[in-house]
Amino acid sequence: MICYSKLNNAMGKKRAFTILALVGILAVITTGLRQAGAFESPITKAQTELAVSGQEEAAAVTHNHYSPLSGFRKFLSYTGFANATPGHIAMIVVGLFFIFLAIRYDYEPLLLVPIGTGIIIGNIPFFQSPDINLQLGIYQEGSVLNYLYYGVTHGIYPPLIFLGIGAMTDFSSLISNPRLMLLGAAAQVGIFLTLLGALSIGFNLPEAASIGIIGGADGPTAIFLSSKLANGGVVNGIQTANLIGPIAIAAYSYMALVPIIQPPIMRLLTSRRERKIRMKPPRSVSKLEKIMFPIIGLILTAFISPGALPLLGMLFFGNILKESGVTRRLADTARTSLIDIVVILLGLTVGASTQADVFLTTESLMIFSLGAVSFMVATAGGLVFAKVMNLFLHGDNRINPLIGAAGVSAVPDSARVVQAEGLKYDPKNHLLMHAMAPNVAGVIGSAVAAGILISFLL
């Protein structure tokens, strides 16, 4: 057990180091490329050569003969070699690094392989001109990638992922102890505090709201909100930047870093005695309660936050499929084939959207920093609120404050971290089932928070 723990710690430190190294590399690359003017958009040499070759070709046609040299020049002007910039090369390296981490270290491969491949695809350089649409890039109308990206920009993929999550989730622990839902709500404080922080450093209100949602540690919700509020369009009279790619990658990165970020905060805000608190076992939950919970939850949360209906509606619908017992085939499809297909499309298109001129910016680095702060504040919010609840509880009703850290919606990673931390101080104190209650409540809470922000800002 001790050896296994040490191995986990070593692997965790290695993962943390690789992520921090990646952020540092991006910071250096961004600074260097900006100094070199790599993100300016003058007419490239390739475009100039194409114009010249076009003139030569026109002249050749005028004289009723075709010049092989002009055709070869035109071919060269369309290649990636002629249109590559330092930004393209840097992002391709980042994509390769993501794939390397996934394959070599088994580091979130279901996410990093599609995202890494998407980064490479999105940063393959090709000829671009206002007069010519080759229908290749993700931002070019009519391209295959642009059609697939429609599911991101219009918020289609996140609800489908929530459908699969609902079909996989067991709400029994939350039903048996509903007061733990408050911990999931308390953890959302990180979202709103980070929103204020983003405003203070220059982001406008819609962009700040999209950045703040990273604190929920919920990738689909972050993508859903940023597709509404930070998609490069005009939101309620405010021009926004396209921050979908940086926000999505930041959200998924911090989801993966849950075992690294949360334990130090948990130890800082709780005493050894509090970590040893044993909670009474959750009661058994009837089938009727399991069926009624998603129905009542859907109606209640949708009335409170209609803006979150696409997410919460699909989440609870998936759970109804699971718990009804008469739609097994639909539930199996939702939690296997469907969610796998959507993850592939979502990861690929989000990766492809991180083109060099969009991702390698100072704003992206600030988003990563604010996302880290948001996630840490959310973790602390759940822990502190659990301690406050204990002021009014006695005996077996007391709560182990560690489970407050599971209030973020990184299911089930946060609950597993709570379990591991609890076992370190009491090998017989199993907190996993208790931690799952605020964990699934966090999923609901982050979606409700996103809906509230949408209702305020759209």
C-alpha cells in the first residue's frame, strides 16, 4: 500500500512537472514569437509569389502558351512549406507533445490524443487569400472541419456528453444525504471570484465569465459557456475574443491535475483530527427514489436556471434512461458509443481551433493562470463550507471536511483523491461513497452557475 502510494505520488509529480513545463514553454514561445512579429498578418511571400506567378500565367495564356515554370511556382505557393510561420511550427510541436504524453505516460489518452491530433491538423499551414476559399481550415466556411466545429460553436457537443455522464452516474449517495449538495454549491464560489479577477486584469464581462467557469473543473460546461459568451462574436453589445480553445484546454488540463492540485489545499485547510472523522454509512436508496430524483431535479434546476437546460436536461435524461430499467439499450448507447463519438469530435475540433494566432497569446497564458486560481478557490470553498457545517452538527452527523474538496465537478477524480487522503490518516476510513455526493452535486452546480451567467449576460 505504501509502495503504491509512493508510486502514485511520483507519477503525479511527473505529470505536474510536464504540465508546468508545457506552460513555461508556451510562455517563452509566445514572448519570442511576439518579439519576432510572428503574429502580424502582412501579405506573405508565398502570396506575393502567387500574385506574380498569376500575372505570368495570365501573360502566358495571352500568348497562347503555358509556362511550366509558372505552374511549378503556383504549386509551391500552395504548399505548407511556403506558408509556414514560427507560430505554426510551435503549435505542431505542442500537439506532438500532447500525443507523446498520452501514449508514453498514459496521461488522459482519451482526451489528449484527439486534442493533440486536432492541434496538428489546425496548424498545418496552407495558402489563404480573401479571394480564395480552399475550404480547408476550421474557420473557413464550407470546410469539413468548419462543419464539425459547428457542434462546438453552437453548444451541441457538451449536452451530448452530459447525456452520457447522466447514463453513467449513480446519484444514490446524494439522495441518501441531500445536505451534502450544499458542498457542491459552495465549491462554485471559485467561479464567481475568478470572474471578478478576470475583470480586474482587463477581460470584458462575457470573457471573464467564460474563464471563471474553469473553476468548476468541468470541460463540457466550460466549452458550452465559452461557445455562448467568448466565441469571437458580439455578446450584448460587447465584442468578445475567441477563447474557446484556450479555455477548453485549460479546463481539461486542470481536470487531469486534480490529484496534484487538491491534496496540498486539503491538508492546509483541515487538521489531522478533522481528516480522521468517520461518517455514518449512507442509507440504502429505493428504486422509486432513484427514478424520482432526476425527474424532480430536472424540473427544479431548470426552473432556477433555464439557461442550463441543454446541459441539465440531457444529464437528467441520461440518468432516467439508466434508472428506469426499461431503456437499457438506450442507456448503454449513451454511456458507450455515443459519448465516445462525441469526445472524438469535440477533442479534434477544439484542438484544431487552437491556431497559432489564437492560442499563442498573452491572453491564453492569463487564462491558464486564472483557471488555476479558480480551481484552487473552488476546492477551498468546499473545504471551508464543510467546516462551517460541522459547527452545527454533532456526533455521527458530523462531516469529514475532506469531502468538501469533491464539490468541484471532476467526476470521479475528486472523490478518489478524497478517498486516498482519508486512508492516509485512517486506513479504515473509506470516504469514496460520501465524496461522490458533493462530486455529482458539483456537476449540477457548475451547470446551474453557467446557466445563471448566461441569463445575466446574453
